Amino acid sequence: MPTKVPETKSIKILRHPQSILQSSSLIIDMRKPREREDNVIYDVSSEINRGAADLQSPEMKTKFLVFVKKAQQKYSFELLNFCITDNYIHLIIKPASGQSISRIMQWIKGNFAKYWNKEHNTKGHLWGERFFSKIIRNVSQFWDSIKYIDERPVEAKLAAKAEDWEFCGLYHDARGRLDVVAIPRIVMPWLFFGIA
């Protein structure tokens, strides 16, 4: 049984100028608390700010994976599937016990953004809104998430067949490569849910 981690509510207060009244008002952004538990698998995605194609080059996609691998050294987690398109990342991550999905993603996205800004001699936000995450609770949800991620390159018209897109887990799995996704997907349901 997964252990529930206490969650705190986040309130963000923004100052917003009102040109008509020459004053300011407060806008309160009540974010839905992120669902967090120990020993679970997360389906995680994030989009580039304004949908820009800032990950368009193969070099940037490769560098993003380098940051994922560095994060694995800092925070213990398994990467079970992934897809990187020109403006979007989608990952399935299983953090080790006691590890925070928020800290993992903050480290990956923050450090990659610093690298991207330095490479492009710019400042500011690379990523759009905060990352989306949901907990995968059973083998059916697991395969649904795997298949959805696998099909992203085809839907984005980046590849005719999903297994031909180099920047997704299916490409690596189809070739028996365990350098990015270290566990063959055929054994994942058994390892994480006790069933095949």
C-alpha cells in the first residue's frame, strides 16, 4: 500500500495593473494540490512556453536526455517511457522511496532551461505552465499511458511509425537499447504491479 505524503496548498498572488483605474488588484491563483504518494509511478508532461519549437533540433532533444540521466544520479528514479517532440516532453517516472516527483522535475526542467538560455544567449522562461502529473494506479492505466506516449511522434507528424522516432522509449525498446529506459517494457507490469 503506497504511503500518502502530506500535501500543502499553494497560493500565488500576482499584482496586476489596471490601466483604467491606475491602481492594482490582486489575482489569486489557487492551484490544485499535486497528487503525491510514495512508491508510485507518475505520468508527467510539460510544454515549452507558448508552444514554441525550442526543442526542434536533435541536439536539444539529446541534451534534454542528458539532463534526465544527470537527474537520475542526483535523485533515484526509473524512467519507464518518454517522448520528446519539438515543444513537449512526456515521461513515465517511478521515483525511489522518499523521492519527490516535484523535486525531480524541478531539477530537470530548471537546469535544462538554464542550459538552453545560455546556448541561445537569452533569458526568461523556457517552459510554459507547471508540469502536469498523475499517478498511475494499475496496469491498465500503465499501458494506456505507455501507448499514449508511444503515439505522440505520429500524432505530431514527426514519424510515420512510433518506433522510428529516436526520441521516444519505444524506439529504444524496439532496438533492445537500455541506455535511457533501463527496464524492458515487457517486464514492467510484472515488476511494478505483480502481473504480466
